[in-house]
Amino acid sequence: MSAAPAPRPRTVLVTGAARRLGRSIALALAAAGWQVAVHYRSSAQDAIETVAACADLSGLSGHFDADFEDEAAVRALLPRVVAHFGAVDAVVNSASLFEHDSFASFGYARLEQHLRSNAGAPVLLAQALHTHLEQRAGAGEAEVQGVVVNLLDQKLWNQNPDFASYTLSKAALEAAGTMLALALAPRCRVVGVAPGLTLTSHLLEQQRFEQLHTLSPLGRSSTPEDVAAAVRFALDNRSITGTTLLVDGGQHLMRFERDFSLM
């Protein structure tokens, strides 16, 4: 008797995967055997390097550019990934626009930018994944189920008035996660992962970041490895949908009057 064909490796699209947290998630999933589609907007060289690192771990990866403020580019992204890999099983929405505004400087233009990138694009990608999964099921593939993981933020559970448009866009994505979990079931699960203070930025000196990172009931906030592990758990656990995993050392249980970068 001939041996049964080897199962097809699972494929995941990770948005914003060229750098920072998205890159850490991409590498962790590649190490777990996933084929990784690395999305980027403008960091082409970083994306190439992430693809090479993922390929060393899982054997196959690819990079795909798209500006998430452009609806047509977002709608074309998942079909491009499917054309490259043959199938897609999951989307991790890690890409995020994070620009400061307050309610004193609030305006439609900045809000619309954040809503397009941080809420609109993830919803369209979830819609596209669901359509793709339905097509695979219609073609006779058995037990087809996919997953969408949306990266959120602990500040949704511990609000302050800073980064107004960003926070509103993440609140919209959190609400969309519940709605999508209902709308796309049973073909597609939808799970949120909400990190705490995880990486430093140009707004925080390293020493100050390290001090703020300890402000949690557990004495440490999340690391990129913690967040990536939560994403992998959400992808693998077939009973989780319509909820959010807070991965922040308990920072959401504390009261912060300002955003970390402005404390």
C-alpha cells in the first residue's frame, strides 16, 4: 500500500510582520511549523529579512506589501497570499497605526486613518479568509476551519485620554471581534490578544521603559515572546472564539492616568 500523503503545512498571514512585535509573532509561528506570509507597508528590507528567518525555521515564507489605508490593496492581499501558498488557514492582524492625538487635537482625518488601518483592514481580511475557507469547503476539503487573531491593547480595559484615535480604533476592532465571531462561525474563529507595555519606542528611553515595564501586579508586563505564545495558543485551541486574552502581567487591573509613553 502506498503511504498517505503528508498533511499540508498550515499557512498564516501575519500583518505588520516586518518589524517589532509582528516579526516576533511571525518567527514564533514559523518555529511551530507554520508557513508565514509576511505583510509589510514600507519596510521592504526588514520584510525580506523576516522572510529569510521564517524560511530557515519552517521552509517556506513570502513577503507581501499593502497600504492598509487603501481598501483595494487590503482586499487584494489575501488572494495574493492564496495564489502564492495555495491556501491560507489563519490571519494575525498585528499591523497597527499608533500616532498621538488628544481630544483637544481630535479631528476626522486622524480618526479615519486609524479606523482604516486598525479596524477596517482587519475586518476585510477576516471577511476574505472566511470566503476562502468557504470555497475550500465547497471544493470538498474536509473539516475546514480558520482563525483570525486581532492584536488589541490592555488600555481598552484601563483607559486614559491619550492617543484618542488609536484607542477608538482598537475599541472598534474589539467590538468587531465579537461580531465577527458570530458572523463567521462555524467556519472561522476570531480571538483577540491584548498585550501590555511590550516594546520600547522613540517615545521612551530604555531606562524609563524598563521602569514602566515593572508596573503590574506580577512585577512585569508582557514580552514579545509572551504575546507570540498567546497568539499561538489562540490559533491552536479550537474551542476559543469571541473573546480576548489579556497578556499584560495584570496591567489592565491598575489605574494609569496617562499612556505609558507620556507618564
